[in-house]
Amino acid sequence: MNRIFQYCKDSYSELAHNITWPSRQELMHSALVVLIASILIALVVFAEDTLFETIMDFIYRN
């Protein structure tokens, strides 16, 4: 039980004192990059899905 308590104490100390947290500006910039990348990937997947659906409709209707 003592080892679990020591692990929790060390984990808290690591989070509170040893980690360099990003500034608000860095965090907002990173979030914007992730948002834009996610939207672009979603648009590419949507375009591919639409293209493949069109091709399959053409193949199976003829």
C-alpha cells in the first residue's frame, strides 16, 4: 500500500513541478492546427467516398 501512495505522490510531483506546460498562445495555435488538419482529412475522406460511390453506381447500373 505504501508503494501505491508513493507512486501517486511522485506522479503529482512530476505533473506539478517537472512538466513544462505550453502557454495559452501555443495551446491555441496547436488546437487550431489540429482543427484545420481534422477538417482537411474529413473533406478528403468525404471526396474519396463520394468518388467511389459514383464509380460503384456506374459499374453496377450498367
